[in-house]
Amino acid sequence: MDGGEVVTYAGAGKFKKILLSICREKRRISWFNSAYDKACAGKCDAIIIPTATYRYLRTLRNSKLRESPIPVYFIFHGINPHEQPKFEKQARLCEMYKKIRLKIITLRNDFQNSGLTNIDLIEPPVFKPKDLPVNKHIIFTPPITIGFFGQFRKEKNLEFFLQAFSRANFSVSVKLIVQGATAKPEDGELFDSITKKYQHYENITFLHKNLIGIEWQKALLNVDAIMIPYAAERYRYHWGAMLFTAIGFYKPVLSSPELNPEVLKKYKVGMVVDTSSVENFTRQLEVFYK
């Protein structure tokens, strides 16, 4: 799209963020106008905005894309209660634009009383390995390897998990692989500090790097189970990509109670982590592979 480079908030202070947010809005309008021009030129049959927020709908109304001659699909990765009123306000203002469709990835129905006619609720996608075969027969053979993967953020409760793992008395050999893909400097610093704290444990391996393509697939397929202790309330409303990756790779999970509880309630794909105390979680880890 024409309109300029992506604007990030990395390293910006409070006042600079305000200026950058204005710049972001202008860039989005330019991108949307560019998409509209390409649609009118017959260069595409549909337009997909894969990761949207309610702010994108405000941008849409200030751009030419609102009058798109082809379908435009905005994908929302869940809407939490705090944002829902803002989302519904913007969605209602967009109902007059008949080519605009709002797709919300969710396992819930929090919009049955909204009266909105331009939204659709869709289930999260399951991710499968593209280049390597999957073993659908789950058999634990020592040494057991547990993996913690994905983008690292403080809310993912990694240190709680490490405290429990380092205290556990396993009856068989158990290894842990911890990947930390970090997007913000503060997240990188926190991950490095946690690594230093636990790096003396011989059965814990830390990877402070992105895993892409076949390297990512191999890393997931080479573990026996995946740990997802994401202790954040927003995961009740925003689907967990690692959970649906684990399902596609046929890996059982240890999951926090906040992470898409509908899944473990309906399907036997793992167990819910007891986050009430490190001691209780330690006991869970000791018997998980059984």
C-alpha cells in the first residue's frame, strides 16, 4: 500500500506517543485510500485487514475505503468488555457501508444483544505444521520435554511456571525449553533477567530468538507438551494462538484458567493450571505426564 512506513511506539515517551498516534492515524487513512484506489482499478476481488481494532473503523470512515466497490473484511482477534462499547459504537456507524464486514474471532457470543447487522463471529483457526508430519499418537517416553513458546510478555506468567518447575521432584527425566520472542525492549530485558536467574538448571534451555518457518515447526514437534500459563483476563475474550497451535500439532497443554476456557471444558487436550500457589502447580507438574 502507498502511504508510508509503519509507525511504532518502541522507545517513545508519553508525549511522543501522542504525536506518533496522530501520525499512525494519517498513515492508516493513506493505506486505506490506496487500497480503495487498487480496488477501483480492478486489482483485487476482496480486501482483508487481518488484525484490526475499533480505531480502524474510525479510520475507515475518514477514508475513501468506506465506499469500496468490493468486499472489505476487518478481522478482530476478540473484543474484551472494556473495548466492547467503543467497538459497538464504531461498528454501528459503519453499518451504512454495505461492503464492509466485521469478523470477530471468538469462542463466545457477547454481541447477541447488540443488534449489529455487519458483524460475524468466527471460530479461531487451528495451525498445523506445513512442512513436517504430525504424530497423532501421544505417548510420553522419558525424557519428557515441555515447551514454552511464542512472544514473551510479562502477563504470560513465565516465572511462576519456572518456580514450580525448578522445585518439582519428577520420577522421570523432564526437560524444559523456554523460547522468548520479544517485541519491546522492556520485555527483552525482563526475559534476559529471568534467564540469568534460572540458567544454572541443567534441564532448562532458554532461546531468546524468533523461530520462523521449519525451525518453528521442528521446535514444536520436538516437545511432548506445551505450557501456556497466560494469566491475563483478556485471554477469556482474545483467543490464544499458542493454544490453537498446540492443538494443530497434537501437543497436550498445561493452560491457565483464563485462556479460552471453552476449549478445555469441551475437549480433552490438556489440563488447567492451578495458579492458586506455586506449591499446587508444582504437584500438578509432577503428575502431568502420567
